Amino acid sequence: MSVLPLLLAVLQYPYSHPQRPDIRAGLDTIYAGDFPAAIHYFEALAAKDTADPAPLIFQASAYIWWASAKDADDFATERIDSLLDDAISRARTDSAEFWLATALGYRAREKDLHHHGLAAGKDAKAMRDAYTRVLAVDSACEDCYLGLGVYQYGLARAGGLARFFAKIIGLGSGNADTGIADLRRVARQGDLARVEAAWVLAAALVREADRDESRRPVLRAEARALVVELAAKYPRNPVFQRFLTEVPP
């Protein structure tokens, strides 16, 4: 992202997100493992500006991380869905393409998690298209590649029936290598999405290790190294700690 002052950044990059120290503070609270505090923080932020979709997205994200910590996919599902629906409405009203794409990506993830594959596919396609529009205006939007990387990787590793329906609704076939390359890019160079990209990349690498016996030690070592770094920065996050228990050296 541009390091120019906020006003100039908004004028030059109308589709991207400006520097958001307020969002970063809340994200750090999520990654630190204090999910209730992060929820309250983003709830207050959303109330201060009722046109801003970003706080709603990351309030939903805090619930998603909390659900992961509880290992309970159905935790706060209705609340998450409501927040993401409201974020999408705000983003569409304000023509905030980056936040629209981000909210659609989270909603696609939730729909897929709860076995609504067709709806998830439609949201994923809309996410891809929105991020593509952002990049057409601002090629420096590194955070865009998190959603695009997940899109490429998820399609490439979907089951046969899912891939069939994906082609029918125009999602394409995906490419796992491209997806992982995109995730690595954001994990190195991203702004707000850097931590989440590293986390998603680690999960993808473990999945790849399970598929490729010859490269398994290397892939698992890379995945573990990513999460070791995250856990060192955020030692109270139970999600990172569980990963390190489940993926031993």
C-alpha cells in the first residue's frame, strides 16, 4: 500500500483500503487471542462510522477465530452471517470494492464451511471479480492476493463434484501452485492481511504435505516455521499453539 498521506492515498487509490491503524489495532487483539475484546473493539468502531464496512468484517473475523479456538464450527454462526451481510451492504452502498471483496471472501468461507457449496461459489466468484477490479486500479494492493490465493488453491484442491459445479458457474479450475505463491506473497509483503496469509499458507502447506510424501518433511517444516513465528509474536493465541502441538518438529 501507498505510504502517502491518507487524503492523497484515497485520491490516488479509490478502490483500495487506506492505511488503517484503527483496524490494525483490532487485528492485533484478535491474533493475541483476546477474541471478546476484539469483538467489543470492532463493535465500537462500527458504531462510530455507520458507513464503514471494515469494522463489521473484522468483528465477524474475531468470531471466526474464536470459533476456531473452540474447535466449534457452529459457534456464533448467525452473528457472523449477519455482520458479513451488513458489511457487504455497506461496501456496495459506498462502492468500497476492496472491502466488498474481503467481506465476500469471508462469507464464501462461511458458506463453504456449512456445506452451502453453490452459494459459496457465487460469493467466491464475486470476490475474485472485485479484487480484480481493485488491482486494475491499484496494482500495489498486496492484500488482494490473500483472497485470490485462497480462490486459486481452493478450486484446485476441491473434490471432483465441486470442480464440476465450479466450471458450470464460471469459477474456473484453479491452480494450487499459483494459490500458494499468492499466499507467500501476502505473508511477506501484505499490510493488514499479512498474519492471516501466513496462517492460511501454513494450513495449505500441511495439506500439500499430506498429498506429497516426497516433499512432506520440507513442506511441514515450512508450515511449522510460519506458525512458530506467529506464536512467538502472539503467544496467547490458542489456535497457533494447537497447530504447533499437532504439527511437531
